[in-house]
Amino acid sequence: MKPRLYADFQNLDDDGHVRLNTQGTFHDLSRLGLTLTEGTALILYTDDADETGRPDDLLVDGLVRRTADGGWVAEVDWDSLRHASDEVRLDGDPGTTNPARKSI
């Protein structure tokens, strides 16, 4: 299963890659015990909501890439863009990627 990592989808470099340098990204890396490595497949997520205002993260598939200046970006497949509610967890229950943000 690919790890899910927070990213700001509007934080792009000149090549259209998503920069992996936000506090949310660093938090998820720490929480998951991950270290970025070239070519790692992952799912990036960013905050979004459904038509009623309930959290429904946007997801996109990506590959980790090292930049010439030593930073990290994700080469994303924008055709894979979807909402978390479009996926069903193994328990059959749709949900957001961040359980702490579930609506009451």
C-alpha cells in the first residue's frame, strides 16, 4: 500500500512537480516514520470538502524525485486526481485521509 503524504497542490516547481517542503509534509513523514527516497510511489493529499462542507481530501498518485538543488518533489499523475470519498477502505467505509479531521 502506498503511503499518504500531505502536500500543497499549488506549491509547484517550474516543471510542474509538487514540492514536498511543507509543515504538513514534514509532520506526515515523521508520523509515518518515512524518509524520502528517489522513485518512492506515494499518494499525496490536500484539504478539500464536499458540497456540504464535510472534509473530503483530494488525492493524487506521485513518485518522489530529488531536485538538482537537493530538495524533494513529487512527479504527479494529474489524471489520477480524485476525492478520498471516491476510494473505499478495506473495511468498506469511505473516509478522509486524516481521521482527526472527521466531522461530528
